Amino acid sequence: MKLDRLLAKHQSMGRNEARRRIIGGRVRVDGETVTSHDREIDRFTRVDMDGEVVREPERLLRILLHKPVGVVSATVDAEHTTVIDLIDDPDKHTLHIAGRLDRNTSGLVLLTNDGRWSKRLMNPEHKVDKVYLVETRDPIPDDAVEAFARGFYFHTEDLTTLPAELEILGERSARLTLHEGRYHQVKRMFHRIGNRVTALHRVSIGDIRLPENLKPGEWRFLK
């Protein structure tokens, strides 16, 4: 919402009057004087005018969680423990999940009440890196590196996956970097080379890494 529109709504004035007050230096946003009437304001922003609060900000939550195997990426589930169940915070009911993992996958999950932030992270157009550690049933052949770099055609979606970086760490282990997030993508990609994923663990999303000292089931706030 634009700043002038917010003032007009909360102070029962016209937008022209709101703009005059903003240009006159009478409005502060998060403690700083603002003179641009088209400043974008979200619900986490404090707005004051003439020294009085126009709107208090809502509490912003961004949480990093180490999801254990067996926990589902859902807000409610009648049969299984959810990632929300692991969060001990009075406002956890406001959270949604940014970057789900299936029940048998462990690692980094992000939760937030900031829809714009999660959309920027998860939007396929932004190609945010997601890094996984993979263990497989069978040895990983050397030519798998080239196959993952070319991408795989998925008939059900009628698309070819973006080039992915596969680094072979051991006979049956690898580090995989994806730039998108398709349904069961990692498992489906390994299936295409005749292999099966036996363990999958996400270590990072973009520049947000899972801390090594954060145990499964533990969480912390992101700054």
C-alpha cells in the first residue's frame, strides 16, 4: 500500500491532504522522516504522523528450522507431527512454509508470515539455489554429472528441468544444486539414471544455510 493511501485510510483525510503532510516532513516511517508519498508500506512497517502513531507494525517472523525425517511440511496434519508443531512461539499460527520437504527428507525449512519474502525465495523465475546432500541405493556413475547438467524431460509436466550441478562425493553420495523446485524432483532425476534416493537432506536455500550446530527439530529466528 502507498503511504498516502494508508494515511488517508487511517486518518480519514483525502489523499491530497495526506500528500501535503508527507511532503511537509510530518510523517515518519520506521523512525525516519519520509517525504515521498508513493513509498510502499507493508503491515510490518510503523507509521507516525506529527509525533503520534498512525499504525503499529505487526510482528515479523522469519524462522529457520532443521526438519527431521518423519515430520511433515504442513501447518496441520491429523496423523503426523508438523513443522509448525516444532515451533514454540505464540504467533506460530501466522506462519506459512517457504520451501517444503517431503516427510522422508530432512534439513532446512523456512517459515514466515511475510508472503512477499517467501514468494521472492520460491518463485522459479528467480532461480534461487537449493543444495541437497543425497545418498543412493546404487553407485552413482560419472556420466550422471553430465546428465544432470543437461536436464531431464518430465512428461507429466511437459518440461525439461533446468541444468543442475551434481558433485559426486562418494560411491553412493553426492551434493546436488538445483535452481528450481519441482515435485519430488531430486528423486525423479535419480530415477531417470536408474538409481534410487535412500536419504535426502537440504543444506541451503540461496545464501541461507542450515547451521551445523542446529540439531534436528531445533529452530531459530532469522535476522
